[in-house]
Amino acid sequence: MTQRTPLVETFLQNAGWSDATRKLLAGDASNRRYDRLRRTNGETAILMDAPPDRGEDVRPFFQVAEHLTANNLSAPQIYHIDSDHGLLLIEDLGDALFARLMATDPAQEHPLYRAATDVLVQLHAAPLPDLPICDADWLTEMAAPAFDFYAPDSGQGPNVAFAQAFHPLATALDAAPKVVILRDYHAENLLWLPQRAGAARVGLLDFQDALLGHPAYDLVSILQDARRDVSRVTEAKIIDYYLAQTGQDETAFRHAYALLGTQRNLRILGIFARLCLRDGKPHYVDLIPRVWQHLQHNLRHPALSTVADSIAGALPHPTPDFLEHLKSQCASTPTPS
């Protein structure tokens, strides 16, 4: 029993689910917890427990879910909400995660990613909700964990040099039309719902941090996945498919894709290191080599030569010795008060 147990029990009673059994479904890199509730008649729902005192807020999830469902996309329905205490009861979209399906049958990779791209095409054509903007300042600031945690001994020089090289390129993207970016758009947050039609066949999870940003952002997120290998052939074909569906300028889009891929993978390097050093989650270190490969791939784009030069030598290569050193310091960095 925890301090939140009485709150959860009251919430479930008010929602009419107090008689359901509970089973832990998942936790994630945040402080959220998910439980599957099951009634005796077989009906299920998902309890999201997102403690406000640990920095969580369920209101953005509710807001973005409403926008997605209004545009015929499959976000979970919201059955009951207590925003003051960080509790949501939502639709159970099942267990057919893209990552699991592709692990069982690799031949599904291309069709599933194509379906996920159809979601982005439909989402990017929808009217914009009121969300914060992902602009050059935000992108630059959000890359800081790479220098603060992955390379904490490098000092402020590399961070400043990166910002000076990256920010002008990111500023050029600010003029591009904005779309909703879900940010954690990858194979472990997407569910296959074959009984539905069109883009609604893809169930959507973990979108509470959505912003308004460049259309390439979520395509980078799903095709340069930190948790699973996506073949370069699939990556190229899906980018071509997105461009064909949207009519975007290819040169400009590929430039933006590489730039945003650089930023995103730098940030993930830092986040994964932080999850180990500060939060005691060393298994994220095992994902770093894949993220490093994505970063190097993006930095080879000719338009990013100044960015590549700015961080050359500043970030350690993820050798086995370096990764073991990171793990040896697990939870050695205090959590800020």
C-alpha cells in the first residue's frame, strides 16, 4: 500500500470500477504507471497513475486525446479523469504493439510503418490545436542533456559551440508550416487495430508532451527508433512515401529530417545517461549505441557540417568500457530538489 492507494481506490469507486482486478501493465521513463483493470465480465480499461507531486500532469493527455479523436485517429477514449490527483481511466487498446508484431514477423515492418505514416499524413492535414511551439530555442535547449549527462566532464564549451552552430539552422525551420508533433512516436507506443479503418487502425499512446513543430519530427521519431533497429531501406521508403503523400519539397524536408534527427538523438543520449546516473535505470545505457549510430548518420548530411564540427571530439564514443563506466555510476547523480 502506498500513499496514493486511497486516492486510487476512491477514483475507481467514483468511476464505477472498484470491483475490477488490477495488473501492472507498464511503467516508462517517466513517473507514470499503467494498470490494466478487468471486470468479471471480461471488460477492461487502463488506469493511468501520474502523480502531480512528481512532475506529472494528465491534462495535456486529455487535451491531445480529444484532438486526435476529433480527427478520426485512435487515441484512447477517456472514461474518467481526476486531474488534481493525476488519475485517468482510459480505453484499453490491447497488446498488439508494433514492436511486438515486428519482432514476431519482421515482414510486417514496412506495412506497419506505412500505416503509422498514414497517421502522420492525416494528423498533419488537420487544424491546429492550442499547443506550445517547438521552435529553434526549444530544440537547442532540449539538446543540453547530451552535454550535461552523457558528456558531463566536457564543460560548457561544446554546449555553447553546438548551440552556435545548430541554432541558426533550426531558426530556418521556424518558417515552415507547423503540425502537431507527438514526440514519442515509435513502435512501442503504437498498437495495431486491424478491425478499424484507415489511419484509425493505429492506436496511439504516450502523446501528452505534444507540441506544434516541423512535420519531419515524428517521422524521425519512428524511423530512428532508439529501441529497435529499423532498416535503412525501410527508412528511405517511408520517407519517400511521406513525401509522395504530402507533396513537400524533398530537399528541404530531408535537410530538416537530418537536423531534427541530430537534435533528437543528442537529446536521447543525454536522457538515457540521465536515467542511469540520476534515476537508477541502467538498462537504458544498453540502447545508447543505436542512438549514437543514428546521430552519426544524420551528421553526415552536407548541410550539417558545422554542427558536426561543433561536437567533434566532445561526445565520447559509446565503447563497451565507456558504457560500463556509465553503469558503474548508476544513481550517483542526485535528483534535483
